[in-house]
Amino acid sequence: MFYPSVDPARPLQYNYLYHAASISLRNNNLHGNIPSEISLSQLLQTLDLSNNNFSGNIPDQISNLKDMEMLDLSMNHLSGKIPASFTSLHFLSKFNVSYNNLEGPIPSSTQLQSFDASVFEGNLKLCGAPLPNKCQTTKGTDAHEMNTQDADMKEHQFPWFYVSVAFGFIIGFWGVCGPLVLRTKWRYAYDHFLDNVQDKLRVMIATRMARVKRRFIRS
């Protein structure tokens, strides 16, 4: 390519012209997720995918584009959080993720907090600077909810131990006493057995007592 010089007799020749690497697909009807393979364009400086129908999460791999100066993902249906790795995009001078379905805290970095709050608006669940709504601390709340859930589970837990004890007692009772109640011969035999045991115990006790008395009289 040639450019005229001050001296008409000496044209100047430039073999290379520098153009910033950029991708602009705004105002289309593109669907689906943003492909993570876009991070393979290491020299990419401008990426504009605004006003489409992209959905899903913002690819974390975009943070590999270290030379990125302008990133516009506004007016889509993106969800999830802004990747924390975006804090490494130090050359980012223009940034816009407004009017999506993003949530969670905006990653803390001098770069992202330097933008106006308007580049984050339209994401009702986003929080943190530069937005006016602060992120709520959920650690204590989550712990309280977990404790409440544990208490509810214990309260509504079926008392299997007491059921098993009662069930075992019923089986044992009827296993021994049931045949005695239902069968007359067995009941008579059981009563006779108990009478014999009682008689033997009486005889044993009487014999022991007689021996003790004789020893006491002899002494």
C-alpha cells in the first residue's frame, strides 16, 4: 500500500497496516451458549456479542484474552455469576453486561469497580460495588437454616428404636405365652412344670435351713 509523501517524486511504501483484532456479532438472533473456544483468539481486543439471545454462563475462558480492551455482553439471557477471573483483564476499558440474568457479587477488582453502575443494571440479583445494593452475608443465615433443618428432621424422625423394642416385646410375649393361652395341654404342662420347680425350690430351701440349724445346735 502506498501513501504520497511530501516529495511527489518519492512515494512511501508501507507493507503492514495494524488493525485491532475484533469480533462484533451484535444485533443478531444468535442462540445457545457463548463458545469457550473463543478464548483461542489470544490477540482479540474487542468482543461485542450484545443484543442477541445467548444463554448459559459467561465462559471463564474469556479471561485468557489478556489483551481484551472492550467486552460487551449486554442484552442477552446470560445467567450465573460474573467469572472472578475477569479481574485479570487489566486492559479492559469498556465493559457491559447489562440486562441479563446474572447474579451474585461483582468480582472485586479495581478494573471492574471503576465502571459505571449502568454497565451492570438489569441484573436484579447482582450485588456489590459499583451497584448500590450490597451483598448480604449468608454464612450465618445458612448455618441457622441448616440447624433449623436438622432440628426439624430430628423432630419428625420416626422413632424406630421404640417401635423395635415394642415389636420385640410383643413377639417375645406371644412367642412364650401365646401357645399357653391357645393350647390347653401346653398350659397344663407349663403349670405342672412351674409347680415342680416351686416344689424343688422349697425342698432345697428347707434342706439348707435344716443343715444350718444342725450346725448351729452343734456349735
